[in-house]
Amino acid sequence: LIHLTFLHDSGSNNPLGITSSCHKIPFRLYFTLKDSLGFTVRLLLL
């Protein structure tokens, strides 16, 4: 649990804590679209 707290503070791919806004994909939007597409394809195949 303590490990997750420190990992969340610095970020898993950002041990130095430097913030960079370039090349970021919105997490929620990406997975919502991906899951919606997968669900639609699965419904069409049934």
C-alpha cells in the first residue's frame, strides 16, 4: 500500500516528477472508444 502511494505521487513512468504535456493521450477517451468499438464488433458478429 505504501508502494502504491509513492508510485502515485511520482508516476510510474516519471520517477523524477517532471511534468510534460507533449504526446499525451487522454486515458478515458482512448479506452472508452476502444471498448465501444470492441463491443460493437462483438454484437455484429453474434
